[in-house]
Amino acid sequence: KNFYEELFSPKVSIAQPNLYSTENLPPFTLSEISNAINSLKFGHAAGIDRILPDMLRISRDAAKYLRT
């Protein structure tokens, strides 16, 4: 038992990065938001925010409002 515990015990501790940190992220560009909206498919269900993809695709100003 001791052989395997020693064999598989971590010898080096590795710091895990914080994947949810948004400190150093630049804001989304208007073109990134527009591309994401244009890639949505019609006829799909609303998300947790109850906004239908169809509503975003039809709205011409959706990208401007989502950027703020």
C-alpha cells in the first residue's frame, strides 16, 4: 500500500488558475456581438433570460444594447 501511495501522490503542487476571473478581459466588440447574433438559429427556445433567438436576429439594434 505504501508503495502505491508514494508512487501516485503529487510531488509538485500546481496552482490552479481562476477560470472565472474577468479582470483582464477586454470588452466585446460590436462586430463580435453581431457575429454571435447572426449565428443564432431561428425557431429555437428562449434561454434563461426568456429572450428568443428570433427576437435578437430580427432586432437591428440588439448588438448595441447588448454591448452596454
